[in-house]
Amino acid sequence: MFAPRLLDFQKTKYARFMNHRVPAHKRYQPTEYEHAANCATHALWIIPSILGSSNLYLLSDDDWETISAWIYGLGLCGLFVVSTVFHTISWKKSHLRMVEHCLHMFDRMVIYFFIAASYPNTEGIWELMTGGVFYCLGMVFFKSDGRIPFAHAIWHLFVAFGAGTHYYAIWRYLYLPSTVQAKVSK
Ligand SMILES: [Zn+2]
């Protein structure tokens, strides 16, 4: 939004990596390079998100933590799986972009809900805010499609960083046994 006005990639050699900007009612048309990057940047995180969720499940020591691990884990894995499937198979209609965007928003909301519900003190607040900042910065790229090469794939990476930071906060403050927590903070 800001940087793209200063730097017009359409006039550089990087333009071949980038689709042309399309009007809102038209389809999103990534270049072949961008299409591959869009799939890869989220496909990459499917296995780690499954492993991470299993880890929380194994660390659970009461029903609430087990249920939380399931719901959070399904949300986290679902985010990357659904996004990858969209990009791989049916990235044809522009409204799917909004579906994807809503999914990311939903994912963030679920995380904040869990934190608020299960951990009413301020531990982990910095990690949560950092994750939120990643997400907001990513929005700049989400809206810069056709102005910055690989803008959508960059947005994917920011989403992954944000999700990773939030995972860290949940793992450390909600699931890690307090004896280990003390060691981690030293
Ligand atoms: Zn996407």
C-alpha cells in the first residue's frame, strides 16, 4: 500500500514473477511462479502443525486441556490444509480469497478466545501481540497483489509466523508443566 507506490515492480525485471492487478470483480490470476509459491508456503506448514498439535495433546493433563488441544489443533492444521487445497485445486473464483481471509480471521479469534478463557493473567501477552503484529503486517501484502511479486505468498509466510508465535505462547504458558516453565525462563 505504501511501499508499492514508491517501488513499481511492474517496470522491473521482477514483473515476470507477478500477475497484473485485476479489478475486484475479476479473478485473481497469479503467475505460474506465484501459484507454486502460494501452494508451497502453506503446504510446508501442514506437517509441523500436525506435530505441534499432537505435542499439545500429549502434554494435556486434564479434560479442558485435551479438548483445547483438539480444537486448537484442528483449527491450526485446518488453516494450512484448507489454504493449500484452495490454492492447489480451486483457486479460480475471487470470492475464495475472501473465504481464505475469513478463515485466517477466525483462526486468530479462536486463539484469543482460548487465551482469554483459560489464562486470565498477563503471561504470554507479548507473544500474542507479536503474533498479532505479524498478522497485521501480512495484511499489507495481502492487499498488494499485482503490485509486489509473490505478495500473496509473502502474506502466507506472515500468517505462518503469526501462527507459530501464537503456538509458542500456547505451548509455553498453557501446556508446559510449571517445573519446566521455570527452567525455560532461566
Ligand atoms: Zn492464500
